[in-house]
Amino acid sequence: MTFLYPKAYDIIVIGGGHAGVEAALAAARMQCQVLLLTMNPDSIGQMSCNPAIGGLGKGHLVREIDALGGEMGMNTDLTGIQFRMLNTKKGPAVQSPRAQCDKKLYQQRMKWVCEREPNLDVKQANTTALVCTDGKVDGVDTSIGVRFSCRAVIVTTGTFLHGLMHVGRSQAQGGRLGDSASTHLSSSLKQLGLELGRLKTGTPPRLLRKSIEFSKMERQVGDDPPPFFSYRDHRLFHVEQAPRITAGSHSNIVAFPTGSALAQIGSQLDCYITFTTEVTAGLIKSNISKSPLYAGSIKGVGPRYCPSIALPSSP
């Protein structure tokens, strides 16, 4: 039996990643009643692949999101640990801001923003099907037997739809490591006559900090002053940045005067550049057939294969 949730929504957003968060916040700030459905509210805005925001092309998009009132630029500025403007030795057409973020803090603040938005409800559920009447979507069903009604649905499930994870020759269903895939919603979309494809992303390996000899690498520092993404006032603080505390103010009370900018506490974290060796390249080349992409087990499309490495050509 299905329980019909008593509140009807204008818009339901399925998926709480970067796209889902922006869609839900934008609609809620336009005075729509919005429901954000996610399989794990603690993973809202999670940076699954890497902690970077921006870069060539993408940095431009982040600032466009900010200009439209979105949250990504602000959230990056408030959780960033290093900021750089790329390609400063080249023309302005190819220059772009990029930030490395505190991954957990980025996720935690984005969850906080969503949960405090007045017109936005966040609920935990696995969406299994779209409910249609006379060819029009008017709700969604969930795996817990609850049906939510709405006037429109926005699907932002990313790689979770029939998600398949590859680690070498091993395969397992999942949206990302530790999270389940959405297995039923795909069937519902297909029954509605929609064409399905598969999105692909690549996750770089995590390295243990104490196993790295940073002295052998090239140090890369952040820009001073940091090239922030958002042009709005920054009125919050995080672990690396905080407002200037005036004399006599209580240590745990923070106040920003109108138009004030962030004051940085401590320094930005450094990045380090290193290079591969012929031995490493040889190991990769001799085992490239075990890679799921080169072995043909990955059928999805994506802009590139990440991580990537340039292999020396055969003589």
C-alpha cells in the first residue's frame, strides 16, 4: 500500500548533488514549495571525485551560477583551502579561477544551507518511479511506500541511475563507494518512453599524506589575495577563513559589517606538483588492458578519462 504524503509540492528534485542542490535552492528562492529527495541527506553536495571547484571553462560556469543567485560560488569561498587563477601568463580568454576545498566542510555547509531554506524540505528516500496521469507527471513513488505529489519533477541523479562502479576488473553496483545505486527509477523513465544513457566519471586515487616525500616535489602556493568566486558579501566563516574580530568582542560571536570581505586566518594550504617516471609509465602500459575503460567494460560517455597519464609512444 502507498501512503500519500499530505503536503503537495510545486517541484520535486530527485538527487542531492551539485545540480540538485542548485535546482532546489533556485526554485525555493522563487517562492516555490520544493522537496529535495536524496538517498542520504548527509551526502548532500558531496564532492565525490576531487575537492576542486572551477578550472578552465568550469570556473566561468561557477561565476554564472553565482550571478544567478546560486550557492556553489559562495560555498566554495567559505570552504576553500587554496585559491588560484589559472593561466595568468596567458590572455584573459583562457584564465580561470580554481579552488581546492575542504571536502567535508563543503558538504556540511551545503547541507546546512538546504535545511535552513524556508521553502525547501529535504527528505531521505530512494525514488523508484514517476507517477503520471494523462501523460503529465504529478508525483513520485519511493521505496518506503510514500508517494509525494507535485506539479513538476527535476531529475538530477547523475551517475546513480543503475550505477556501476569499476575498480580494475571488479564491478559492483553503487552510486559511489558506500552508497547504493538507484535501480528502479531507470525502469520507470524507460517505461515513459525516455531514452537512457550512462554518465561516466573517474575518481582519482587517494594518497596517504605521510607516505609522500613532499621535499622532492614542486610547491605550488595559492594566490594572495585569493580570487574568490562569489561577488556577494561573505558573511560566514570556516576553518581557514573568518571575519576580523574587533577588540572587546566575545570570542564566539561573529559579526560582519555590511560590505565587509573575508579576513583570512592562517595561510592557504599548499599544493605540490610531481612527475611520473619511465618505470611508472612502463607499469601502466604493461597493465593497461586491466583498466575497465581500455578493456571495454565501461560503456558510459564522459569528457575525459580521469586520472590520466601520457604514456611514451612505442618505438
